[in-house]
Amino acid sequence: MATFLQQARDAAQQQNWARLVHCLEQALNPEALSSDASDPEAIALALQALEFGDFHAQWDAAKLFSNFGQAAIAPLIALMQNEDAALESRWFAVRILGECSHPTAIRALIDLLQTSDDDDLSAMAATALATLGDSAIAALSELLGDASIRPLAVQALTQIRRSETIAPLLTVVDDADPSVRALAIDALSSFHDRRVPPVLAQALTDKSAAVRRSAVVGLGVRADLAAELELVPLLSDRLRDLNLDVCQQAAIALGRLGTDDAATSLFNVLKPHTPLPLQLESIRALGWIGSAIALDYLDQVLSTIEHTVSDAEVRRSMYQEIITVLGRWTDPLLKPHAAKILLGLLDAEPVTTASSLKSPIALALGQLGQPPALDPLIGLLAEADVGVRLHAIAALKTLDARLALQRLERLAVEETVPVELQQGVAIALQEWGQ
């Protein structure tokens, strides 16, 4: 070890930090180690690389400190507290101390959290404390009493994700700071603990949109409590929230609950005055529910769009979203109905005059894989739009490539086939390699 230490000293004098780190790695190699790994000189040299090296050297130097044990804690704390040192080196010191799980290191990180004026350094201290887990929970809980550092303490607690954090987090769900409330609600949502759901339900009416959003998201994954907490009415109220993001999250949450009552609430949102983003989210949520009533609701919306929605772009967006959702229907018993709706849409006026809707319909029919779609898809080969033809060909291959090829080959030799369809069939056969 002595030889490598001498080489590390020489590297330090030359300010060759990469070489210094390499020499220390050799010195600390178990095969070369002949003395105590907590040698103060080795620690001091590693600290020099940490303080003065470039980022790469600092990164490699930081890995050395696991070899030094408790002997490195005091000098690391000194570097962390040195306001004249570069912020990056102090950041590394904080990071290393966060891996120590030693009472002295924990106390120093908490002191930094309380006293530092640098937001980045304070945030790193909170993150470091979070990595310590159980050993830091008690200390962080004590910090909740200090309003000035409570947000950082809560942030650290939320990252620990252990049930022991539930009790301290519950103490701040009514905090005056909405960011603190939102952090606490978001973290509590990840626990299946009987104390949490009533708190989330109460947070649905919080003054802060961020808190309401976190509560909606948290309750949306608790389908097991849908009846007990009457979640459908609670979340349906948030579909009319003043904040659009909260409304959209409520639609997602109702989709996850997956009940017919949830589907009805989503259907009731699909009105002309509803903002388009919420309508699209509600359409997707009906698709996630995937029930017969959800499918019927989408069919009803399709039948009224043309008469109730005046904006052409909004109409197109709604058509495309519903078409996409129908193509992804997963219930095998309902796929024939979904395909029937799409086939009916192919003959509807808005689609017969808009090639932009025919491509997604072709794609959706291919995904559903229902035999009645074969001939209508072949009919799309007569479209002048190349994109529609290519989507129809892809759908035919997905639906039943063998049967589709047989039909195309027969059409290719029939003299009564319209010219446009003949051209489309020829293109399709070329795609098949015929």
C-alpha cells in the first residue's frame, strides 16, 4: 500500500486527479492492502480528488469512501459544511454521507437541511436522508415541526416509501403549504393502510388543485374500495373541477374503477360544451372499462357527433379517438360489436368524405380481427389516398392473410371490377409479393 500511496502523493502534487484516484484504487485493493484501510492520508488524498478533480475524477473518488468506514465521516462532514468549497464537491460529500447510515452522518445531513441557503444542496441532503430509510425516519419526523424546512423533510419522507412514514405524513395533510399537502397525499396514496383512504377522500375538495389531483390519482387505484367509499360519485364530482388537469385525472381514475356507474359518469361528460382534452380522456377511459355499456356509450357518441359538434377539428379528433379505442377493444365477446360499429361508420357521411378517418378505421378493423371486415377492407383498396390503401393492405394481412390473398387473386382476373379497385388490388398483390 505504501508504494501506491507514494504514487498518489506524487499525483496530487501534479494535480493529476485521475491518476491519484487510480493509485488509491490500487492501494485499497484487498490483494495489495497491508495496512489499515482507514489510513488518514489515504482519506485526505481521496478528499483532494473529491474537492479539486473534474466530475469524472470526483465520481470515481466517491466510490473509494466505502473502503474507509467511519473514519471518513468527520472529514466528509467538514467538506460538506465548507462554504468556500465548490458546490459540486460538497454535493458529492452529501451523497457519500447519505450512504453511511451512521448517526453522526444523519445528524450532519439534518443540520445541513436546516441551515443551508442553497436549494440544490438542501434538496440533495433530503434525497440522501431518504436513502437511509428507517434510520432517518425519526429524525425527519422531528423536522416536521419546523415550518421553514418542513417541505424538504416531507420530500425526504415521501421518498422512503416505508409504512413507518405514514404516521408522520398524516400530521401534515392539513398543512398551510399546499405543496406540503400535495406531497403528503401523493406519498400516502402508495400505501394500502386503513388510515389513508378517508384522508384521500377528504383531500378531493382541497383548495389546491395539486392536492385534489394527487387525491384523485390515489383513489383511482383503489377499485377495491369503490363501494365502501362511494368512489364513483366522489370522483365524478371532480369531472366538473375548475382545474382541467384534475378533471382529466378524474376521468382516468373512473376508467380504472371499471364499473358501469363509472362508465355512465364518463358518458355524461361527452357533451359539446366539455373541453376537448377531457372528452378525449373520457373516451379513452371508456375503452379501459371495456364493458358492453361502455361500448354502447361510444356508439351513441359516434351517432351524435356530426349534429352536436360544430367545430370540424374537434369532430375529427373525437372520431379518431373513438376509432382508435374501438380497435383496441379486448373483450372477445364484444369485438364483433366493436367491428360492426366501425363498419357502420365506414358508410356514414363524415367518413365517406374524409379519407383521414378511413386509415384509422382500417387499422382498427385489422386489430379486431373480425371476418365480416374482410370485404369492406378490400373495398378500401379503391381509395385514391395511398395511405388508406396501405392501411387496408396491412389490416388484411393481420385479419386473415391467406383468405385475403385468395380474394385478391380472384378479383385480379375479374373483368367487372371497377378500375380504381383493380389498381388497388394490383398494389396489394405487389405488397404480398405476388
